[in-house]
Amino acid sequence: MCAVARIVLGITGGIAAYKACEVVRLLVRGGHDVLPLPTRGAERFVSAETFFALARRERPADPYPHLQRADLLLIAPLTAHTAARLAHGLADDVLTEAALAHRGPLLVAPAMNSAMWEHPATRANFETLRARSVEIIGPSAGELAEGEVGWGRMAEPAAIVERALALLGEQAPSTLAGRRVVVTAGGTREPLDAVRYVGNRSSGRMGVALADGARRRGAAVTLLAANLGVPAPAGVEVVQTPTAADLEREAMARRDADVIVMAAAVADYRPAAAGDGKRAKSAEPWHVELVPTVDVARALGSARDPSQVLVAFGAEQGPDGLVRKRAMLDDKNVDLVVYNDVGRFDIGFDSDDNEVTLVSRDGERLVPKAPKPAVAEAVLDEVERLLAQRRR
């Protein structure tokens, strides 16, 4: 990538448009050529003249500057309305025309009311954009324009510019770049006979989001997939591990990875004996003896290297569950425990969202309810922090 990049900056109509001024300033200070494309809605908050002045350029006389080649298209803020237009391929203003004509990386920074962000239509639109390899930064949780506190706040300008520079190849690589990362995902199924099993409701969405996030940060990712209910991400090695024994074997074979994230719901018990065929139905009770499976997290912790980062997920219920998860740090010799409350029906199993508490020896941090890819980014940020500690 050349030292000077041509960046088209779309600004859509929302109160966060004022933050785009700082985005322009930081990009120009970095020596880049910035073409602002404010929508009419954005100009209700900040005039186009302000953006062009900060970009140190005149308003173009050419009526089609937005259709010229650009190294990056950045939209900050991105409203729910414009996100819907991008997802459905509409081109009814210069910004959406630019998006359809653009052939390079596209980075968007959503900003909206939390109820709008959480609406299923908005979620579906952003999933469509993500499937088209659109990079999404934020939103974050915080105080919103209307005085409420929740998800929907635009990412800070410095963070947006940092991600933009990374896409342009100018940023130092992620701590995960070049690292070997193993992620477990899904729920194991322990056979009772040839067709029946003891299992759980895990779809694997959380683990898949973690694997995809680590891949995008430059890691070489292996996904140990236990009966996924969602597609595995592209660009990762997928190893099928349908039972707890399969997952244990494949995880221990990769126990020297730099990072191991144990997001799968591994059965704590399995039938002592499984029938070869299908047991015929009868009026008689079926008594099944269950025996413990190997604790994979404990086994990996016992065999760990000091330079590794081990992450365990813990599904429990309520405050008492969090207390038990704190004890996992020492009991299983892991660096980070991700606690999610399975007593709630709006997060976790069978949900696109999650809310977790990150428990490490440095303290605890709540990641409020958000789509699982956003929660995955928070977990990976903590993994990178722990890796940086290892290097020091």
C-alpha cells in the first residue's frame, strides 16, 4: 500500500456525525487523501463545508468523484436506515452509489438508538453486510443522545481510524497475527444407542464467532466443531468432534497452540454403555447409568506451557454460578473464564446474543448484552491483553 491512501468517508444523518469531524482530522493528519461524502441527513448536524475544510480540499467540481477508485470506503456514523440500504443494494444517493461501485475494503461504524440496534431487521441487515466481508466496528455501550444508556454508541474516532489503518496495511499487526489458535464450539452428543444421544442446546454460534474473529486478526485457527447448528467460518481448519472423547483427543493433540478458547458445551457425563443398534421402544423403564467424562479444560491446564493463554467458558446460573467460575481460574489453571448465565432466555443457548462476565486474575469485566460477534471481539481483546502480558 502506498504511503498516501485515498479514503472515501461517508457520513450519515445522526447526532454522531459530529464525531466524523475528528475522524477526518486524524486521517488527514496521517497524510491521507480524504473525500467526505455527507448525506443530506448528516448536513442537518454538520455542514459539508466543515468536512471539506477539515479534509483540506475544495468541494469537487466533478459530479462523480465518489465513483473513482478508492483504497478504502469508510462510513462513520452508519445509521440503521443507510445500513438497510447497503444490505439491499440500493443506490439512491452518492454514498450508496459509492458503496456499490467500490471494490476495496469497506469499514462501517454503526450508531443508533439501542432499541433500533437490537431490532431483528437491523441484526439481519448487519449479518448480510458481515457475510459480504464488510468490516464492522462497534457500536459500544454507553450514554446515548437521548439520555439512555445501552448499546448503539458509535466507536470512538481514534479506534475507527486505527481499524481503517489496519485495513490499509499501515498498522502494526494484531498480537494474534501468526499465532496458532484453537477454538472449540458447539455441543457434544454422547450416544445412548445408534440413534439416540445425551446432548445439550448449544448451537456453536459463540465459538464460530470467536474462530472467525481470531481469523480476521491474522491467526491460524483450528475449529473443533461439536455438532454445529450454524455454518463454520471460511478460512479456518475445521475438525469434527461430535463426542466429548473426540473433542478431548483433538484438543490434547493441539495442546501446544498459542491460544486455546474452550467455548464448546462439553458433556459432563456420558452413558456407561451405548447400544450398537436402535433400542426398541417398550413399556419398560430404561435405566441409564451415566459416568463422568474427562474434564478437557483441566487436562489442558495441567499440560499447559507458561506462554500459552487458555480460556474456558462457564455456563452457570445466577450469582452463585459466578462464584464457582472464579474458582475455575485456579482449579483448572486457566487465564480467563467467560461466565454466561444460562438461567436467562434472552442470551446464550438458542440466541444470537450473549452477555458475559470476563473473569481473570486482574479482575472482572461485564460485557453487556450484544450480538455474539461483538461479544467475541471483547473476549479476543482480553486474549490479546493477556498475550501482551506474557511477552512482557
